Amino acid sequence: MNPLRRFDTWFRDHPILTDVLVACLLVFTVSGLSVGAAAPMGSPRGSELPWMLLSFFIAVGQLAPWAIRRWRPVLAAGITVSFCLLQLAIGPDLLPSIIAVPMMVHNLAVNGPRWASLAGIGAALAGAVLNGLKIAYAPPSFLDPGDALTSGTGFTHADPIQQVIICSSFAVGASAIVLSAWAFGDLARTRRLAMEQLRDRARQLEVEAAQERELAAADERNHIAREMHDIVAHSLQVIITQADGGRYAGAQDPAVAVGTLHTISDTGRRALGEMRRLLGVLRGPEAVEFHPQPGLADVGALVETIRLTGLEVEFTVEGTPRRELPAGGELAAYRALQESLTNTVRHGGPNARAMARLRWTARGLEISVDDDGRGAAASEETRGSGQGLTGLRERIGLFGGSVTAAPRQGGGLSVHATVPYQEI
């Protein structure tokens, strides 16, 4: 790995420690330069010591707050401003440690609140103008103005035009540096906020994708549960009923047993084919064997299969369709009729009869199945779990329809379902 990349990774992983190290480096280097710059040439021996100590104190105060600039940006800027005001009042005109000003302005623009960023740029611009006025018009305040050093640091005896030029040049130059630092800091702040928004959006998209996957999985589980119930419950009910009937009838008439076994075989094969198709969907698109789904054209065969169980079914169709049902609507109607008749076979008891009717209306298709069996009053041995009606409601509800199931007066159960047309 590139050593520079390692350093960059370490600095990013330890931001506070990095700021402390940088602050120490600035204090030990720039403050030394500030002390050297504060000792004017030609000054009397020993007179520069207080000036150097003051310069060192100011330089440390301006540079040391960089150690907390990331987690306390406003406090760090406030300390630096305080020592800059001290320099402006009684300190030297220029110190190398003044570099802390544009650095803090940049830091406020990046890490500080918006009001602190604007206040920082305002204070820095005002300081640039005041420092320019001090350099152009004020004598050094720490030394005696009558000292020989005054003529080398102050401009009290300069030409007024020269004073204006000096003040303007310093103010403009310092303001340009401060404004550049603030502009780059504000640009970095904008980029940081944009990156944070992108990261937040990416996390939100991950959460939404996970939720969508969970919803899709739950929907698919419900779909599989409905298909399994419709296929297995109906087919097994027919097989069980035929097997029971054939067992008793075969003792009297073997031909009946042969016919019963033939019905069981056909029903089992159809159920096996449906199960294979469903398992193919679970394995993936490449494993799917596409077979036509049952629809209203297969209702007659369904009723005949139910009649083979011994249930007497009266089936009628009324009206003519105004238009086709929505895609999958015919399958939903077929499953509604299948589930209702299968429930009658399972829970109706002996000698039960069912009246099934398909009625086309101006709004769509109505499916009605009434029986005179035990229905809701069935014993615990024959009572189901309710999964069939629940799945039926879910299936019909996908197409905007409804399902109602209620006991009939005098015994039995009435199931009513509607599948509306899909209006364009």
C-alpha cells in the first residue's frame, strides 16, 4: 500500500489527534518566527525581551486553538479573535501567526454553523481594515514612540497619500486572502453537506429496498399459500371422498370401485401437475413449465368433479358478459367457486346440497354458492382453519372485488363474491 495513502487513512481515522499535532507543529514553528520578527533590528539591548514575550504569548494564543477547531469551531475562533484583538491593541503590527485568521475563517465556513461562518468573515474583514489603519497611522504602542525604533515601524511621519496607499494595500490584500479562505471553506462545506445527503439517501434507499423485499416476500408467501390451499385442499377432498365412497361401494359392486379409483387417479394427476407448476415458480423462471390457468371455461369440469364426491350441485349461469374480466380475474372467479364447493363437501355433512350460480351484471361477475349443510355449525372435527376464505378474500381483493360468507337461516352457509370489470 502507498505510504501516503496510509498517512491519509490514519489522519482521516484520527481527526482530533491530527488537529492537536498540527496545532503543536504550528506553535513550535510559527511562534518562533513570530518572536524573531518581533525583535526589531537596531533596538537597544534588553529592550526587545518584553516585546518578544508579548509576541510569543499572542502567537501561541492565535495558533493553539487549532487543536479544538473540529469539535469546538466557534470556541476556537473566539479564542483566536481575542488574541488578534490583543495584537491589534498593544502588539506588533504584523506577526507570522496571523496566518491563523484565514485558517479559522476557512474552518468556520466548513465546520461551524452558518451564523458563525458569516460572523467570522465579517470579523476578519474588519480586522484587516483596522490592522491596515494601525500600520499606516499608529506608532508601536509597546515601545516608546520617541525611541529610535519608531521610525522603523510606524508611519506617523509619512506622507498622507502614502499612508492611504499603505492602509488600502494592506486592507485589500488581507481581505482578498480572507475572502478566498472563506470561499474555499464554504465550497467544502457545500460538498460535505451534499455527500452527507447522498449517504443518507443511500441508507434510506437500502432501508426501502429491504422493506420492499420483505413486502414482496410476504406477498409471494401469501400467493403460494393461496395456490397451495386451492390445489391441495380441493384435490385431497375429492380424493378422500372418492376413496371413502369407493371403499364401501366396492364391496357390493366392484365396477364402482374401479370408477372411483379412476377418478382418484385423474384428480391426483391434475393436483400433481399443479404442484409441479407451483414448485417451478419457486425454483426460478427457467424451471417453469407454463400451463394454461383454469378459467370460467373450466367451471363445468369443476362442478362435475365435485359431483363425483357425492355432493348434489345445482349449477346455473345467468346473463352475458359485457366485457372481459381483468387479467387473472377468471382464475380468481374459478378459485372462488372451487373453494366454496370444496367447503361444502368438507363441512356440509351427509346429504348436503349446493346451489352455485354465476351471474353477469353491468358491473362484473357475481359468484353465489349456497348450501343446506351444517356449514358454520360444523363440529370441531370438520371445522377448518379459515385459511381458504382468507386467501379467497385476498385473491378477489386484488381485482377490486369482495367476498362475504355468512350462515344461512335454517342451516348451511352462503358465500357471495364479486369480480368487477376493469374499466379503462
